[in-house]
Amino acid sequence: MTEASVQALGGLRDLTMLKWYVIPLLAIVLYIYAKEIKEARSTGNWNAVFAGLTLFGIDFFNETWNGWVLVLTGRSAFWTAPGETALRTMVGWNIEIMFMFLIAGIIWYHTLSVDPKEKILGIPNRWFWAIGYSAFCVFVEVLLNKGGLLIWEYPFWYRSFGGVWLIFLFGYFHFFVGSIFVISRKTIKLKITIIGVIYLIPILMNIFGYCIMGWNY
């Protein structure tokens, strides 16, 4: 097992690591969702909330399968976050990352044009911003990797096609693809059902991994 993996497993879900700054961050996230829900109740448009929940749910799935990679290889996940944190929730996930992804989908949604058919540089605006935000996230991840906060172990992950295309496609882009898919559905019931499935899959994976197999990731 790599040194980064051992460090990431150290203090995993250890509540004694908690820092006070988690409280105001939590308050900010709750405030954003409270405001979006209040707006949705008055307008009937819940897409901002659904985009936020969808993106976070897909990230939850991403971090779950990434943890499974660590267990199944016995060496390393695709990415690990062994650095200092107020709470490490999985080997590649921490409370700071979770708060960020809880609001990332809402930020993306409010960047979109009112008209979903409007184009930017010939690309439908929803897809344009999906590409743009994914590229920005990859840029930030590269900086985090250079700073030693986010570790990539497998060369094919970060050297794919001469760059970081796998990180772009499977690290971020599908987050926004999922969000586009959900907010494009016609009924609220269908949107909620899809989001429920998105969360159910990693929940079942973690029940199997943690409770049945006794894995630690």
C-alpha cells in the first residue's frame, strides 16, 4: 500500500479531528439550500436544488468506487487526499470537499441561461458550462496535486491521452451531464426518482463494503 494511502486511512472518520471552522461552513451550505428551497416553493422551479443534489450524489458514487479500488488493489485508490483536514470521510474525500460539491451544482445552475436552447460559441449553454466548469475543476485539481494535497497514483489516470482526460471525463464532466439529465426531465416526480437512484447506488455499495465485507476506505 502506498504511503499516501496509509496516510489517508489514518484518522479516517475520526471525529477528534474536527475543527471549529466546519460549523460556519455548514451554516453557509444550509443557508444556500434554505434560500434555494424558499425560492423554489414560491416559483415551482426546483432545478437549482436538484442540480445541487445530483452533482453531490454522483460525487458520492465517485468517492465510493474510488475507495473500492483501494481495497481491491491493496495498493491505492485512483486519488487520495492524505493532507490535513477537519474530517476525512473517505480516502479521497473530506468534509471540505463535501461542502464544496454540495453547492457546486447550484453554482453551475445559476450560470445557465434562462433559455436552455441558447448557445455559446455554437454549443448549447448547458453543455458549454458543463465543459467549462469541468475544465476549471481539473485545473484546480492539478494545483492540489502539485501542492501534495491530492495524490494520483496510477499514470494512466493523469497521463491518459497525453493529459488528464480521464479526470475530466470521469472525475467531473459526468457530474454535470447527470445534472443536465435530471433538470431536463419533465416532472418533479421523475427528477426526484432519478436523484433517489443516484444516492441509492453508493449507499448500497457502502452497506456492502463497510457492513458486510468490513472494508475500510
